[in-house]
Amino acid sequence: MMTDAQEKLKRILVEEFEIDAGLIRPDAHLLDDLDIDSIDAVDILARLRELTGKSLPSEALRSVRTVGDVIALLDGD
Amino acid sequence: MSDLTLPKPSKSWTRAARAAGVTAGYPFFALGCCVLAVLLAVSPLLVSRPTQRRILARRLAHHFARLFIWVTNRAALTDVRFEPLPPVEGTLLVANHPTLMDAIWLIARLPSAVCVLKADLERFRVLRFLVNRLGYLSNADPEKVLASACARLAAGETLLMFPEGTRTTPGAPLAFSTGAAEIALRSGAAVQTLVLHTRGTYLSKARPWWYFPDERIFWQLQSGPRFAPRTPAPAGSLKDQRAARRAYTAELQRVIQTALARAGHNGTN
């Protein structure tokens, strides 16, 4: 069962970054598996803020490595 | 790889002299940093305005870097050379990163440049203090560094970045990350590429920092192609913005790689 925020993350990755939905799993590594670099991550974070209304702190990106880390960030806020 | 094997020792006396020189070089450098830190620590007593203090700090660091090069060049430890540069004020400077000393040596030629340094360096307390006083930027937080880099360029400052994010791996092709191109696109600044030529692998990733060089450490700054300000992809389309910064990154990487290959000084020979 996906939360609303997780749904939004998936939509950003699939629609805006053209990532194959099948690759988006919690253990997928952003850079190695999905080719999402740190600047892409900044864009994704900004988009997630717009879509969820959550004030996701930019420092959180420092520890984000996988899709699961982003989900934890979304659920934790 | 054959180019990473240790070279045959040269005449033992020159080697010994060089070893002594290098041994003296590091404490000299460390001492210089500490003296600089002390000067900057007391600078608020002398200069009250923060912007003026920053200008003073950069000027001191610039002169220290020049003194350092003068001494090591005179002592035949280094052969650091600067080719003429076009005016670079207000541009984003993008350089390759072959050696440990690139930022210091570049400061000797670019007194007002704001360096964007990797966050790891903040482990060193003196360095962290210097970076702060010089008004340099740390890349610890990508979102913040994008914003502050653009603000600095908008204010007319000159920014210096090493898009490899760490020193070049000798023998491997350059691998730029996309931050510099993103800053160029967001800020609308012109980009001046800088090509840093080296011979051998001293001070590179392939050697421990204390490894004694067998010959003078050659390093040369050459100006590379300049890129006029570009119109960014329309806001809102993450896909287009991403494609634009990746294409720009590839272009910057290619011109520097080409300049290195042309000179044959890509750190592998």
C-alpha cells in the first residue's frame, strides 16, 4: 500500500525523469540504478515540496541514497 | 597500469634534496595557513565591515599563495606556470582537478575568485575557519550551494569550481558532475574554462600526498574555451532542464578533455 507522498514521488520519477516504473523499488540506488544525480535530487525535492506541501529540509539530501531513503524522508515529516 | 608504477630513482643526492624540500614544504604550507588564520582571526579588530574583511582575507590568501609558489619554484620543487587569461571577473570558472594544490595555485592568479570546495575539507578546523573567512562555499548541501553560488555571481563575484568534485583519477577520462552547468544555466553567467596541465602523477590521487617527487612538479594554467551566457530551459519542465544541464556538462567536459589530450599532459604520461 503506497502512501500519497510515495505515489507522488513515483509519478515525478516516471513522468518527469522518464524512469521505468519497474525500477522504482525502495532498495533502488538513486545514482547507480536510476541515474539521479545530486542536482536531479534537488529538483525532485523542490517538486515534492510543491506537491506535498511538506517543508522537506535540504540538509536531508545529504543522507539520501536510495528510493527508500526518500520515502523515509517523506513519511518522517 | 604501467604509468602508475614507481619511477626509477634519480641521482640519490637530488632525490635527497627533493625529499628534504618536500618535507619542508608541507610544514611551511601548514604554518602559512596558521599564520593566515591568525591574521584573519584578528582582522575584525582592524576592519569592521565584513565585505572589506573578506576582500582583505582574499588578498592575504592570494599573496600567501604567490609567496608559496615563488619559494617552491625557486627551490626547484615545482614548476608552476600561468599562461595569460582573458578577463574573468564575474564569470563561472570551471577547471579540471589534477592535483592537491590546484585551488591554492589558482588563488595565486585569481585573487578575487570564490572557491566552491568539497564538504570533506571542513573536517580540518583551520581550513574550515579560513573557508569561512574567505567567504568560500562548501558543497555540503547541494540546494544551498546552488542558491548561494547564483547569488554570488549575480553580485558580480567570480566563482571557481572543479566539476569533478574530487581530484582526477590519473589515466581515467574526466567525469564532471552537473552542478557547475546548473549554476551557469540558473545564474546566466558566462563560463570560462581553465585547463590545468600536469606531468606525472605527483599530488594526484594515484600517490600518497607524502610521496617524494623524482622531478620538479610541473603544473600549468591555460585558459580554455569561453561560453557565453545561455538561456536556461523553461522553468517547470524538469526533463528539459535536466537534459540542458547534462548537455552543457558534457560540453564543458569535452573541451577540457580535448585541451588536455592535445597537450598530452593529462596526468598519465
